[in-house]
Amino acid sequence: MDHLTLWHLIALALGTALITVALSACIGYWLYRTRLKPEKERLEQALQTLSGEIETSIEKGIRRGVKKALAELPSAAAKQTTQSVTRVGTDLIERGLSSLIDRPSRRKPPGE
């Protein structure tokens, strides 16, 4: 008789565990459907809206930066060209004067 009672207790414990798992799963699913899913959908919508605004802002910033770079390009190119011409002229004068007074130039010619 004791042996049969032990199997009954094991079956009762397993049955209780299965019922507990099933009820917990049902309650969890109900909480997800009623509370978490609507909140998740609201947050996803907010993220989509925000990502659209960020994308628009980035596009505007890139356009503004490209326009600014294109506007500054002629002046930057002229400045760089002026600096190059000045450097070449200075090197030529220095080499010419150095050859007149037979003193070697201190600077290396460009490209060497």
C-alpha cells in the first residue's frame, strides 16, 4: 500500500507542476497581449517617426556641408595656388641669390 501511495504523490506533484506551468504561460501571454504588445507597438511607431526626423536632419546637414564646401572651393583653391606660387618664387629667388654668392641653398627643392 505504501508503494502505491508513493506513485500517487509523484503523479500529484507532476500534475501540479504541469498545471502551474500551463497557468503561468496563459497569464504571461495574457499580460503580453494586453499590456506589453500595445506599449511595444507605440514605442516602435515613435522610433520610426524619430528615425525619419533624424534622416531628414542628416540629409539637410549633408546638403548644407556640400554647398558650403563648393562655395569655399574657389577661394580655397586660390589660396592654395597662391601659397604654391609664393613658395616656388621664394625657392627660385633663394637659389638664384645662393648661386650669385656661391652659397648652397638650405632648403631642398620641391619634389626631392
